Amino acid sequence: MTNHLGDMQFSKFILVIGANPAVNHPVGMVHILRAKEAGAHIVCVDPHFSKTAAKADEYVRIRSGTDVAFVYGMLNHIYTQKLYDEKYLKERVYGYEEIFKEAQKYPLDEVANITGIPVDTIKRVATQMAKAKPASLIWNQGLTQHTVGTNNTRIMPILQLMLGNIGKNGGGVNILRGHDNVQGASDMGNLSDSLPGYYGLAQGSWKHFCAHWDVDYEWMQKRFASKEMMEKTGYALSTWRFGVLDEENFANNNNTPIKALVVIGNGISTTSLLDKTKAALDKLDLVVFIDPYVNDVAVITDRKDNLFLLPAASQMESSGSVAATNRGYQWRYQVMKPMFECREDHEILFDLAQRLGFKEEFQKSLYNIAKKEGRKDFIWPDDATTEMAQSIRSIGLQGMSAKRLKEHCDNWHMFDKVTLAGMGPMKNQYYGLPWPCWSEKHPGTPVMYNDSIPVMQGGMGFRVNWGIKAPDGTNLLSPRRLPGSKITGHPAITAENIESVLGIKLTEKEKTSVKGTSFSTGTTNILVEKALQAGLCPYGNGKARMIVWDWYDKIPIHREPLHSYRPDLTQKYPTFPDKKNNFRANLKYISRQKEKDWKQEYPLNMLTGRLVAHMGTGTETRSAKYLAEIYNEMFVEIHPNTALSLNVNDGDDVWVYGTSGTKILVKAKYSYRVDEGSVFLPQNFSGIYEGKNLIDRYPQGTKPYAVGEAASMVTSYGFDYNTACPETKCGLCRIEKA
């Protein structure tokens, strides 16, 4: 998220696409509505008439899976009408010429054919957005959960760059998280392709963290079967099942299947192909769930032994920092001690580390921090916050001390709700110290890439992350400079280039302490402090690139979903080739798309999303009496014309069949929120499996008030080509009266 929630009140136009903040982020929706009250024009693009669409000035229905084509239609019009920001592009962007060339392949009548959006609507939305200064763009999982999710999330910033809306108050690209620590989980490296702070898995990244953890790199390497496995992307949340079930995938995992699974606070029942999840859980040697509530898949699995439910403490029973959607961190104090047998996560993990034989190494850095402050024991979570801030330098967490975060929590009333700027004792700080926060004196960065303000007020250019020259020789450094600095575009600051870039001389002591490091590595903050003193952002000042020269799709293009509602378009816009070893799984793309004419057997486009009363899997909210009363039954929204053609009345029980041969039993709900070719399923239910009620499987005292079939049972096979994120936002299904 480049900006923040309050900043949207500076917007003149807000495009919401692939998101439903009125349901998924009601707090964020308040800021959107305040922006509307201040004069912002709201356009909601969605295949489903959502609660957000009901509050928008204009609702645009789009065929699911065609977002790239829609934006290219907008860009085609923006180009022909010269509505783009030419000065901004020349100074701050690389590769925009190729995007405009690609946009010419999407004439508006073709875009209308692909997306279902009329030509006049495309022109109107593009013109309104281009002429609004500034305009904000909001998206969420409606864009990410596709085989082309990465293309979707690339084309949206490209649109904003074309209009000069990145790095502006009231502009930006803003991905609203459904709850706290979604951003934090990403920052802390809870993905299998990166260490914390997006460092990746290369040897240099491992050595950086080993230095901060005070553990020997050679010792760490021996924890793995080989150096190759140490640096290899692991399984993803969506692909681990294949590491249990499919022998062909074992070769991607050192020739061995996954034998045990530990799930900590993750509702894995919402991941597509729930039948595969069940089969994998049934086959594993050991399954452990650590959660305050009973994980739904613990009820779904048929296994009879080696299944453990460990009661974890809730956030109210623990303390520490959580990351908000705007990259800001907030401190939370413990409200009450853990109840009954519940334990805090770190206690459980410390005990696990002890039993696995590396507790001393696991805690070593914490004891080192305590020792530096003259203490015998470390303080949790304060010292863990210090460790985090000192080690995660790539995104600038150095300034996020526990002390500062506590001060923000205690003095939240001293911050402006719209700008986040502090007042009184909190002056010269932004609430939550949104990263990058480069030092204890840095205020944090409420709006990323704003190069119109000094670095010590949160200013920065675009990060220089791919070298200073493109493969075609183009200079990737910006000709612009930050206010207060005499230096224009420059590379990321390293020990090797700092003297030449800044025009300074380091002392011999300084040279020794920073030798071989960069702004994002090492154990001192000397390079960063020197850059800040010179008015520079430590990670460089370059051009945003629209061309990713080392990816399969170097620029985003439209590709039809694997199970397309428009099979007539799959020849012209085919999906990707099959991909081996994608997060250790061999995944199908073109072979799946060509397997059959899917629409013949599954004629309805299937959409999924959340309900405002339920969260995620609904595990917690369906256990709350009054929330369960609001939505207590799983259903499928279906257009009355479609339903009547199937002899289905409102309230009838129907079977929904998915493209993997699975089915769920739900109530039909007449709705004009979907078009005649689509249906909508909420994703927040579980506890019934293909018509079988599993309520008696819940341990005594844990039964939820509401159960229902899980939509993930019938969502179609499909995974993003770069991230393996499951495709849950478009697929096909068939409905029959039960």
C-alpha cells in the first residue's frame, strides 16, 4: 500500500477494482466514504454488485479474470487522447513506450468483447480518472487470486504511473488488508521464497541474518539437506498438498514427501481444492494445529491419530507490535493473562525449539540484546522488536523501536487522523512509523515515492533494485532530486559507492565497520545515516520499471482463465505453459485449459467472496452467537432467470458441482447482484462436507453456532504463475436441484 487510509480523503477519484472494502475492510470504507463526502468520485469495478458498489457513484460489471484487458482499454483511450503525464513518465518511468504499444493491441471494441464492459463506459472511466488530480486505485484479492494475479497487480500500478498518480497525496495504489498483520506476515517473511524483509534466500541474505541472530552460517547450513535446498523456494500454502499426494513432486523436495504439518493461526480450509487438503491431511504422519479455535480442517480430516490441537493465546492475551495495512506498526498491550491451557505463540515455539535441539541458537540474539543493556534475561516482546528492527534494513525498520511504538500507542490522540502527522511531543513523526523508517530520527513514510519532500519528511524516489541500466542500455536513474539534496538519481548506497555518490570520505574506523555491506545489510546504520545527512533515500533514486525482463510475461498481457466462461477466446488469449517446480509443485496451465471445453459441462461462472459478518474461514465469527445469527447458512446467489431455467426456486437446496468433480449442498438465493451467467458463493463456511454435517466431530464445548459447506470445495484448479496464489475468484460450476 503506497499511501494510507486517511490519505484517500485527498483523492478526487477512487477506482475500486477487485475489492469490496465495505465488507472486507469496513474501517477502510469509512475513509472512502469521507473522501466521497469531500467530493471524490467513486467507481467500483466488480463482477458482483457488492456493498461497496452500492455506495459508489458508478458500478461497472466486468467479466471475472479480464482486468488486464480492461486496463489496456483504458490505456488505449488515455494514449490516443494524450491524457497521460508525459513529464512524469520521462523523468520517473522506464518502459512506458512498450506499454502504450501493447495497448494498441486492445481496441475498445475488442476490450468490450473480452470484458463485457461497453466502449462508452471504458472511455468515460478512463477520462474521469485521468482528469482527476489526484486519483487513487484500490484493489484486493479480487485481483490476486487468479492465474494472472501477478499481471493484474502489475497493470494497476502501471495505470497509475501513466497518470502520474504514484508518490502523490490522494493517489497511489492501495491494497486494503482484511485484518492486521496480513502486511506484517509479509514483512516478517512468512512466505517460502524469502527471509524476513523480502531479502530472498541467497547466501548473502542468510549470512546477513546469521550475523544478526549471532549464529554460525555453517551451522545454519547444516540444518538443511544441502546448500541448494537452503536457497530453494519451498512449498506454498496452495502447493504443499501436492508434496504429500503426488509422487512426481517429491523430486522437487529432495526426493521425499512431506510427512508432517504444523499450522499456526491459518485458516487453510479457504484455500482452493479442499478435497486435496483433506486427502493430504489424512495421509500425513503428523498434523498439529496451534490456534485459539478449532481449525476447520481438523474436523474435516478422517485421521484417527497423531492429530493435535494446541490452544494458543489470542491477541488480547499477548502483547507486541502488529502491522497495519498502511505499513505502519502499532503496539498492543496485554489486556489479560492467557486463559486455561492457552499459551502465547513464542512460548510454544521456544519449547518446540528446545525439543528440536536449537533453543540456545533460537534465543541467542535476544540474550545479546539484554546483555548490552545490563540485563540477565531478555524482555519479550520488546527485545524481539529490537532484533526485528536491527535486522530488517531492506525496508527500513531500524527506526521502529519498542519505545517509539509504545509512545505512539500511548499518545495516539496527538496524531492527525487524515495525515498521520504528530503534534506536540509527537511532532515530526507519523503515526505507526510506516516503513521505511530509516532511523530513530526518521518520521516514517506515510506516502511512498513522494520525491517532492525531503527524505527526513518521508521523501523518496523509486528504489533502484535492478541495477542502474536496463538490458537495452537505458539509464534507470532518475534526473530528479529530493528537496534539500544536491544529488539527482543515484544507486542504492553501499560501502563501495558511498564516498563517490555522496562526495564524502569515511574514516578508517567507519570503513572497517561497513566493509562489504550495503544500506540493507551489516550491523551498523552508518551508511543509512550518511545518506540521510546528504538528503538521500538509502535505497537509491531511480525509475520505476514497467518491463520485467526476467519474467515470462515481460509486460502484463491478458490471458483467459484456465476454465474460461469464454472458450472462444482461449485460442487468441491462451494461458501460460505448464510450469514445473513452481513452489515445489508441477502445476498445469495450458494442458488444463485445453483438457476439454469446460463450459459444456460447467456452464456458470463462479465467483467467491466474503460476508461482512464473518472473517476468513468464519471459524471465530461463526462461534459468536450474534454474528452467526446474521449469516447462519451457506448459500449460492443465482440470478432468478438462471434459477428458473434450472427449475430452482428461491430457498431450494441445490448441488453446486466444481470442475474437479467435487460438489457442495447449499441453499439457492435469488439475486440480481450477479448476472445471468454467474453465481456467487461466500467463502466463510465450513463444517459440512459434500452434504455431510460434521458438527459432532468438534471437541466438546467448541461447536460453532453455524456450519455450512466450504466454497473452496468447488473452486477450480488454478494458481498464479509467479506466486502460486490459488485462483478462487473465477472458475466454472454446474448447479442442479437437490
